[in-house]
Amino acid sequence: MASDEQTSSILQGRWEAEVPTTAFLEFRGPAPVGGLLGGKPGEGVLSGSDGCNGVGGWYAPDGETATIRRGLSTLKACPGVDTWLSKASSVRADGTVLHVYDGTGEEIGVLTRAET
């Protein structure tokens, strides 16, 4: 198993959806620990959009996978927008593809690593 430092570098960066094109997740480095908005030890900071609403939270890396713990997000109505990414509970990196899973472990979509 990779260390958290190695793993977070696998996941770190921006991953984008094909549909909706405005949906993305961005995995950043270690989260501040504690406080109202702080993460837990070993977690990284997560931000993004489901194509309509902003999402935030933390991720706990483990190998090429990570569990997502949701934090603050906006909750506006999104007629005609498929907000599948708002259901993300875990992810698994496979090269330039990030598989996204819901709370039951079912794959709900994929994201592609953004070019830097």
C-alpha cells in the first residue's frame, strides 16, 4: 500500500466530467486538522462542482482509492442538470480516469484528469 503522501499525489489535481462539462472534483493537499471546517489527520481538501452546485469536503486516501467526506455545499435548484457528482462517496484512480462511486459502492460516473 502506498503512503498517504504518495497516494495524495496520485489523486491531487483537477478531474473533469464530460457531462455536464462544468462538473469537476479537485483534490488538494493536507487539510487543516480540527475546528469547525477542519479535516481529520491524513485527510486532504476536496472541492468542486456537480455542474450546478459547489461541493466541498475532505478525502481520505488509501492506495489509488479515497473515501469522500462531504462538507459545505450550495443547494440551488438545477433544472435540466444531471447532478450525479453530488452523490460521490468514494473514488478510484486508474491512470487518467477517476471512477466515482456512490454510498452503495455502485459506479455512478467517471472523471478525466485535467491537463495542466
